[in-house]
Amino acid sequence: MSEQEVKQKELEENQTMQEEDGVSISVGMKVGYMYSFLFQHLHRSFRGIFGLGISIAALVAFVMSLDGSADMMRKVILLVIGLLFTVVNPLILLVKAVQQVKLSPIYKQPLEYTFSESGMRVAQEDNEQYVDWNQVLEIRKTPTILIIYTARNAGSIIAFREMGDSRKEIEAIIAKGCKEAGVKKIPAYLEREA
């Protein structure tokens, strides 16, 4: 397929998307949304779970060493390891979130999302991308955001606050589209929506 044919096909898909009834929202990225994404992304990975387990075990060992039987160096090492994934790492993630939101040009302007039965359109100024529901790998939920993964380490971060009154309708469209596309990893409450 030539480059022109690919562009024509994308244009046709975008026109089809625009013709369909859909729900549109504008999402501006905030540090809290990015932090929520980074935090859950790390803590649902093997590295994050393993690190958290080590830190909790080290904190338990530190508390147990307070009876006076362990030397001071051991206590300090246990405390440092214990604080690594429970305090230090979340602070590092917060700094990363601030840097990404403040320095990345993509987050300077809000992203415009349009959800329809066939997929999701993401637009910003002159740039536009269309995501079919069968391109979605997984959907995750945190208390503040919904993440639609289209790659292992990339996804759309959509804040519940930004959805406003359209939240139920958007979630129903996403749930139905993903269920029909055979997406296996979606939150249980969304499965009930479909």
C-alpha cells in the first residue's frame, strides 16, 4: 500500500468517526493525573511489587530490631531499604510527573477526545490520531483517572473530573467497544456497563 493510499484510508476513517455520533471532551493534563498514571504503572509491574515487598519486609525487620539486639548500622540499612519504595520512590515519581507535565510540549494544550462505537479520536491542534477499539490492549482505573493502553508503556490518560457529566456515557461507549473488540483486561465495573 502506498503512502498516499494509507493517508487516504486514515482520512476516510477520520471522516467516518466524525460522522458517527460520539461524545467529545477536552482533557488538560495536570500533575496529579500524570502522578496517578506513573504510580499505578510502576506498582502494578513486577519491579514495583517486588520493590514494595522488599521495603515492607525491611520496615518490619527494622521495627523488630528496635529491641536493642541489632547494631546501629543494620538498623540504618533496614530503614533506608524500607523507605526506598514506600517514601523515596513516590517522591521521585512526583518529580517525574511535574517534569513531564511542565516540560513536555504535548501537554501545553488540552487533548480533544471523541468516543464512538468504532473507536476513539484524539486531536490536538492540527494533529489527529484514531484508535480502533481492537487496538486497545488494556484499560486500567485509578481513583482519579482511566488509562486506555494502546501499547505496553503508552496510553491515553483520561481524568474522571474532565469527563464531567459525560462520564457514564463515555464509560459505556468504551466498555461496549472494548468488549466487542475482545479486550480482556478491563476493570470489572466497566464490564458490567457493556
